[in-house]
Amino acid sequence: KGAINIHGALLPEYRGANPIQWAILNEENVTGVTMHYMTEQFDAGDIVAQRKVPIFFEDTWIDVQARIAEASEQMLKDEIPKLLEGTNLRHSQNETHARHFHRRYPEDGLIDWSQRVVQIYNLVRALVKPHPGAFYLRKDGTKEVLDKYLSIPSITSIKYAREGGGGQVLKSQHVALVPLAESNLPQMYTWINNQDSVLFTEPDKTVSDGQHQEWFSSIQQRNDLVIFGISLLEVDELIGSCQLNNINYVHSCAELQIRIGEENKRGKGYGQETVKLLLKYGFHDLNLNRIQLQVFSNNQVACHMFEKVGFKCEGVLRRAAHRDGSFIDVMVMGVLRDDYEQLE
């Protein structure tokens, strides 16, 4: 006998208020619902039943809440007859696993731009409408509220915007990585259709102008791709692009590609600086564990450059690319977070 409560988490973890928000902020991939007896201590009574639900990377708190509501409804159908008959199960909570979280308030939505992009992304999706939303203050003091779902590329663009936004910068001695703008499309289109400007196999194919426009329109909605322009600091000139694609947030890995589009800017060390910056973004902002790439085996300059920044050859794809009338091997290279941190 006693009072029964339904709590939107898997007790004894996430006791307290706003369990869905805290689960998203803590990058959990599973949460659930618990039916438990009520006691004087908040969310600490014996557990009657639990149901697990997944949290997917692109979920907002509303998606998770709907999943929990559905699981709760089924749990009630299963457990209420047992409670009425007195045949229900109950077991005490393991206090060694107990975690209590405080109630969140609107001011807790303030964005700290020094945090990883994935942390800011989680804050935004944890606080979409009808919650007050994540927010930040512009340089002029005005408040900008982000109360709708935003993708990883969108958060990245705000954090590293040249003016306003997060005010953060990804730069080295000579180059900076900057969010792409629509005004960069004609230049990008020329580079993409130039075989000599790419160091990798996958993007080595021509595209139409229509495909290019469609691609640009889609990239801000895709969490599996983040692309930057490579800007030469001295003259504020875009000289190429780089990207992390096939980003897998479950396995914490991605593929790297770089393109120095302007021929007179190749062989000057800008590619190496760019790769270092992109690795920094991948391992810090996206919290990745592994980044890999593919490079033509006959491009010894590129292979050596990648080795200098930490990549190791992990295999060879035999005759996997066709260039200048013949098939050539493609090297697969990879770098782990541990390797990167040791070099840094």
C-alpha cells in the first residue's frame, strides 16, 4: 500500500526536476520512465516498474517526452491491475547510483560559447519551445533566443561567425576556418569541378550548377557534414574549403576532406594548418574519437603532410581510383583523439 508516482527517468538516476532536459544535456542515449512508491525523500521510494526509451541525436525534449508518454501509458496498463490486486513487484533503489538534479530556470539557458559545439547543440534541443529557449547576448547587448531546433552546422556557423554570434575564431598563423556564405558558391563551384584541387577520392567528380545549389541549401540541415571555407588571414581571401563528412555521433568518428582551390596557394603550408584546425574542431567541438581520410597513393606530398599532423596509414584500397587513364591505389589514413592530444 501507498502512493504511487510516475517519474520521467530511470531511477535512481535523474532524481529531481527536469529529467529529460538533464538527460539530453548529459548526452544520454537512453532514458525512460519509472513507477515508484512515494516517500518523504524525493523520488527515492521502491521501484514498481520501469520502461526504457531511446534518445536519438536529433531529438528535442519534445520527441523524448512523447516517447516517455507512450511508454508510461503502456506501463500503466500493465501495472495497475497488479497494484489493485496487490501482486505487483517492488524493490528498493540502489543509493550508490542515485543522482539528483536541481530545477532549471530560464537564466540557465545562457550559452557559453567556449563550450563544445555539441554541448551548445544539446542545450538548444533541450530547451526548444514552449520552454524559454537557449540564448546569448550580442555585442550590442541585445538578447538572441534560440528556441527552435538547430543543426550542428547551424550552431557552428553562429559560434564561428565573423561578426556577432559566438565571436569564436578557428585560426592559425596564416589561415582561418570560416562558415561558408552563399556568396562563396560560384568560387566553390569552380573548385569542385577542378580535379587538380582535391587531395581525396570521394569528391573527385563533376557536379552541375543545380546540384551545387541544392547541396548548399541542404548542408545547414545535415548533422553528418560540417564544411568551412579556408580564409587567408593576410588578405581575407577564400582559398579553399575543408570538411568533416560522414560524421557518426554514435561511433564518434568522421572523414576529413580538404581542397586548396587556388592553384597559386598550394605548396605553401596552408593545407597543413587547415588540417590541424579541422582536427581541433573535430576532436574538441564535436568530441570525436577518430577522424580518417582517403588520399591517392601517388600523392606523396599530401601523404607526408598528413603523417606530420598525426595520421597513420591503416590500409590500401587497391586500384580504387581512376586518374589520367589508369587505376591507382588509395591510402586510408586515420588519427585518434589520443594521438592528436599527444601531438598537441
